[in-house]
Amino acid sequence: MNQRPFLRSFTAPAALCALGFVAAMAAVLQYSLRAYVPGSLDPGGFTLANFADLLKPLYARVFLDTVGICALTAIATLLVGYPLAYALVRIAHPLLKSALLVVVVTPLFLGEVVRTYAWIIVLGNNGFINSLLRGLGLIDQPIQLMFTTFGVVVALVHVTLPVLVIMLAAALSHIDRDYQRAAESLGAGPIRVFLTVTLPLSMPGVIAGVTTAFAWTFSAFATPQLIGGGRVNMISNLVYQLGFASFNFPFAAALCVAGLALTITVLAILRQAAKPFENIGAH
Amino acid sequence: MTPRSTYQRMLGWGGRCVVSLILAFLLLPAIVVTIAAFNDKAILSFPPQAWSWRWFARALDYPDFREGFHNGLIVTAWASTIALMVGAMFAFVIDRYSFPLKRAIEGVLVSPLVIPHFTVGLGFLILAAQIGWSRGFAVVIACHVILVLPFVLRSVYVSLRNLDQSFEQAAASLGATPLRVLLTVTLPLLLPGLVSGWLFAAILSFNEFTASLFVTSQRTQTLPVAMYNYVREFADPSMAALSVMYIVATAALIAFANAFLGLGKVLNIEQSE
Amino acid sequence: MPGQSEAAVRFDAVTKRFGDVVALDDVSLDIGRGEFMTLLGPSGCGKTTLLRLAAGFLGPDAGSIAIDGKCVNQLPTYKREIGMMFQNYALFPHMSVADNIAYGLKTRHVPRQECRKRVGDVLALVKLAGMEDRRPRQLSGGQQQRVALARALVINPTVLLLDEPFSALDKNLRAAMQVELREIQRTLGLTTIFVTHDQSEALSLSDRMAVMSEGKIRQLGTPLEVYRTPRDRFVASFVGDTNRLRGRLVSVDATGAVIALGAARMKVPAEPFSGRGASSAVDLFVRPEQLRLVNSAEPCAMTGRIAAQVYQGGHVDLQIDCSGHDRLLLRSAGDQALMRWPLGTEVGIAIDAEGCTAFPAE
């Protein structure tokens, strides 16, 4: 009798999916190495020209902007999300906790378009913020928030917040309360307890959260597209424009490959940063 | 009723203020969009001068939205079900057995978590073009399966890890074949994990936008893509109305899931204390 | 001096509720300087709650708590001068042993040189010299224990609080640690509150012990007092092994009450029987070492049959079935009992005339 029943039959579909995905990624890689034939959907012969073009200042700038936006978003999300995650874990009242959890989790399931759209109404020249400031008499002319990097980052932070809060809350909740009590019993006030015990012990969760925030933000498209409106471009927007406006799929593919290399590099760096914290929490 | 110094009390109130501000930030768009949806005028201004339900009616009538909804349901139903079957089966073999290529396949299937959706979308678009696959539902479904598979895998894997194998061993000792054990013992015990995995996959697939933008065509447009196209052309509050319906439906679903499944447990947030 | 209390820790009419449950009901307790006080009781009796009130993790609903004469009801934990040992040690995993121990010194702004010296001294005291740079996860259970103790001791606390610190250790290690703790505590003259559910631990360590159940202190006294003269049936049955037998009240006077069981007559304290009439039913509590086996023909309290022999190395526990009573437990030193009273033998039970306790039957 087979000691490992179902092994083949259960693995086959997954292997098939994996193969399909690899094929799709290989297709991207392949296209990135082929020439762009203007006016045609089919690519030309093999060339490295696409990657050479990437080094042009125009595109290099988009790369830097993207990294900048992702980093800024990740850090801002962390600063805003940590107190929220902490509150989520510390609140004792079950109803309040459930309500908070629902409020934090729901945006996660709304999809990019709905959330970005809502921000358009908030940030627009006739939108919420400007109307409020006008109504209070604080400004005469509307402040330009749409089509700015600031607007894009604010919306991106809002989009990334739930996932970071959830990961951080999970990590925080697993820190034994007794550590805090022990610190208090030794004379540590609340700030010292947080800085010397809670924060260090939450570092693995923090790094995991920041890593995820970075990867998610890098993948964002609708938010920079709709709020950036063409003036704030991330790699995602560029890929779309090249593919669907110019039909320059080879170059779009090259951008994807380069973007992937970038993500992997950043994630590897973050992984290294996590190493010293890996053994914390082991009892 | 822990004794607190004045300093601690002040910190506590300061903390509450900060968290309230953050919550206000979190809720601001939803509230603003809801108010805007009731605006009688066609322009996207704030605050509304007059109130009306008409944008809700328009949103529900708009053919592109209806088609998008319909297409979305088709794609999601297929994608999450396929992903559940493939993911559950593979999670089973990952948990129980070791074999060559296990880590490799697992790595490939989990990688969409860090690969941007626009890359995945572009990949499937190019692949379809190269092998002569028509841009119908099949491509979209395949793309979605790949995107939601990591979540299904993780959900089912965690359930399997928490499953006490002694139940299956007891069944085997009583003479049940592996298949019978699987169907009568393992599957029923895994049900909560499978259901939450499916639900998670379905919601993610239904709302997926970026990759769908690349692989859908005019004919197979899903709802998020339809909404995106609408926003680019029109500036009336129909989208706001649609968003409100979206928000209400999702919040209700989440609250429901929390009441019955306990969101905290699903998200691995410890409940004690 | 009027108004100056001798007590290092004083609980005054303390009440604590959790929702509908009353965890502590009007509890008062004085703990003297340098005293080793054990709070003993089953889970849910309120002993841990009382400890947490002393630590400041909880505040009382009624009553007051004073440390060194000062009321601390409103004083948060980090301002109290306490040293605490937790059940799972709570050693900070991200710090070395030295940093763990120095933590309490750093919060008190002790200069670095002095820190280092004091850490070294206290590590020597707990016999872990040289372990400064290890991490908690590299230490065995017993070693982690000692570090936790060192961390609490190095700050010279006013009172040492211990929350079932030995429950995770195996028997031999536990016994060794108990002895060491007591020696250190005596040397330093440290006021100590020790919480446990293990009555043999309480008996062996304490200067005084408070036996608690359902939020109240049932008896407060030295281990000898509590063991020899339990004040109520709960204490009689919770502390030490005991046999409960049904007897009859014969007479009561100022010197004591006389209980009859079979042909035996036992003298017990009179307090529980004030106002009771002769011949009323009585629950007699007899320790295993107060029973003796005699030939079944001789006059005795009752007869029975040897049901089991439990060999314990230094002594033998005999379990005896007697009709009309629960199974009896009798302790016999050495191992002669194995031969002398084999399984199934008919025996007579004799009870020591003095030293038992009894309470009116329920």
C-alpha cells in the first residue's frame, strides 16, 4: 500500500499552476529582451536595447520616485499604524475591540478603486479638505492636493494601513504580558517599558509589516494613476502607459523585470535587517 | 482599576487622542464618499447642496456596472473554487509529506505575494498572445487563481497545522481507507479553514484591479475595471453611490464573519487578556 | 509609637470583585518585617489576587494596602519598591543575563560601575557567577529561576513577591531551590510573600501561612499551628493528608471535648462544640500518622481490611477499607508494615487519644 496516498494526484494541479505562472513570467522576461516594433503588436528580434533605455534619466527618475514613494509610505504607515495596533491589542472591552477590528479590516476588502475614488473626493479642489478649510475661513484659494506626491502618499498610506496594523497586532498580541509586568515591578515607567521591552520584542512584527507594506505599495496602480493623474508616476503607471498607450510591450516588460529586481533587492535588505531580531521571543 | 499615577493617566488620554485621530483618518474617505453619494447635483463637489437617491438608482442601472458585476461573479466563482481545490490539496501534501521540488513549487506559488500585480497581469497578457489564447474569461480566471492561491495555501496550511492528527489515526485504526479518512474525518474538521480561505480568496478576486486591467477585455471587464473606466470619463456621484453600496456590503460581511468565525482568531491575534 | 505600624505589608479589609465574582472578601493581613508569609489555597481562592494587589497590578474595590506604613492604593507598580518573581520567570529574551538583572538598577539610575559590581555580587549569591553574558534561552529552567530571583533581589526591595515560582521545576530541583531561597531570604532579612497551592511547600518554607479559600483567610498561623490545630474543616482537609471519620460527641468542658468512635475516646479542642449537645454527630479529622494498627480482636475504634500497600521508600502508606467510612490512609515509618500487614488482613484501627481535631458533622 502506498505510504503516501494522494501525493501525485494532489500535487499535480499545483505543479500545473506553478508551471503556468512560470511560463507567464518567462514570457515577460522573453519580451523584455526583444525589440519594439512601432505600430505592431509583435516584437522584433532579440536585443538588450530595452534595458539600455532604462538607464535614461527619464526612466531612472521614475525608479527613484517609486522607491521614494514606497519607502515614505512604508514609514508613514508604520508611524500611524503602530499606535492603532497597540490600541487594538490593549483594549479589553470585547465590543470595542470587535468594532475596532471591523473598522480596520473592512478597507482591506474594498479594493483599490473604491478607496482611491473616495480620496479623490477628499483631496479634490472642491473636495472635503478644501471645502472645510474654505468654510472655516482659513484659506481663499484651494490647496492643490490632487496630482501631488503628497496626495498620492496619503492615499497610499490609507490603503496600506490595514494590512500593517493586522500584522503588527498579531505580533504584539503574542508578547507575554508578564514581560511588561516584570519591567514595571523593577521600577520602569510606561515610556521606559515601551522603549526597552515592548518595542524591541515587537521588532520581528515591525519588519514583517514594513516589508509587506513596501511590497504592496510597489504593486499599487490605481492610486498613483488616479490621484497622481499622470504627474506622479510610479513604475506601475509607466508599465501601463507603455503597454496600452504606446503598445511598447517589450519595454514595459523590461520595466517589469527591472522592477522585480528592485523589489527583490529591497526585500533582501529588509530580511538582513531582521536577522538580529530573529531569536527574540524564544523562551 | 489598576492604580495609575497622574503621568500614566495623562499618557493614557494622550494615547486615546492619537488613536481617535488615526481612526478619523481611517474613516474619513468612507464618510465623505457616503455624504457625496447623496448629492443631488451632478458635479463632484462638497458639501452637497441638495440631497437625492438618484445616483444609487443610476449606479444600479448603468449597464457597464451591471455587466462588470456579472463578469466579476463569474471570474470570482471560478477562480476561488479552483484556487481552493488546488490550494487545499497542495497544502495537504506540504503539511504531510516531503518530496523533491516541494519547496520549489511552494515558492513559485507563494511568490505572487511579492510580485506586483501589474507584472503578473502583463505576464498573462503576453503569454496569452504568444500561445494564441483568446482574451476571454479563461485567461482572467487563470490570472486570478495565481493571485489568490498564496492566501488559500496559507489559510488551509494553518488549519492543517492546528489539526490534531490523532482523529485520523483513530479512524485508520478502525479500518478506514485513506480516502475514507480524508472525506469523513479530515475534510469536516478542516471546514472552517476551508470556508474562510475560500471567502478570503473570493473577496480578493472580486476586488482585484491592477492585474485585471491588463488581462480583461471590453467583453470580460470586471466591476473594478468598469468603475475605473467610469471615473476616468465621468465625474458624477454614481461612483460614490456604488462605493457606498460596496462599503456597506463589505462591512456587513466582515462584521458577520467576526461574529461567527471570530476575526481575531483568523488573523492570529491573541484574544486573551 | 502611636500610629506607627510594625507591619511591613498591611492589608486592611481588602475587597476585590471581578464582575459578579468576589475574589477577595474583606481580607485583613499583617506581614512583619523579614517575615516569610505564604498564601496557600486551591486555585480561585484569591491568593494570586492578593499578591497582585500588593504588586499594584490591581487596585482594591474596598479597603487599603500599606507598604512600610504608607498607603499604596493609588501608587502604580513602578513606584513601589517591590521585587517580583513570576511563574514563568519573564526574563527579557532580548537581553543578556547581566542586562536583565541590571534592569531594576538602571531604572533607579545606579551608575554603571556600581551596577556591574552589584550584578556580579548577586550572581554569586545565587551561585551563577560568570553567567553575565548568557541569554535566557541558553539557560536551564533552574538557572533561569536563579536569574529571576537575582533580578528581584539586586534592587533591595522592601518586599519580595513570589508567584508560584517553583511550579515548573521537577521535584528534586524544586526542593533544592526552596532551601536556597529560604537561606537567602533569612540572610537578607527580606519580607516575603509567597503564593502556592502546594501545601507541603507552604509547610516547609513559611514563618507563617495564611490558608485561603473563596476569597477569605481561613486560618493564619505558623505551619505547626495550622497543621496541628486546624481551625475549620477546610483547613483540616486541605493542609496535609487527613482521614475523616464519623464519631459521636460524648462531653464538652473548658479543657476540651471528648469524641467517641467504637471503643476509642479522643480529646479534641472544645471551641467548635460550644452549645452542642451530647451524642450529636461529629466529623473527626485524623492524620495518617495518628492511626495505629492493632489485632482485630483488641478493643479499638473500628475494624477493617488492608486494601492496598503503597511503598514510598522511607515509609509505607496503607489503605484500609472499613465499613461505614471512606477508605483510610495510614502511614507507617520504615518498611516493616509490608510484611506485618499483608493485603487482605483483618485489622483493628486505634487512634491517638490526643492531637486530632473534630468539627460538628455537616
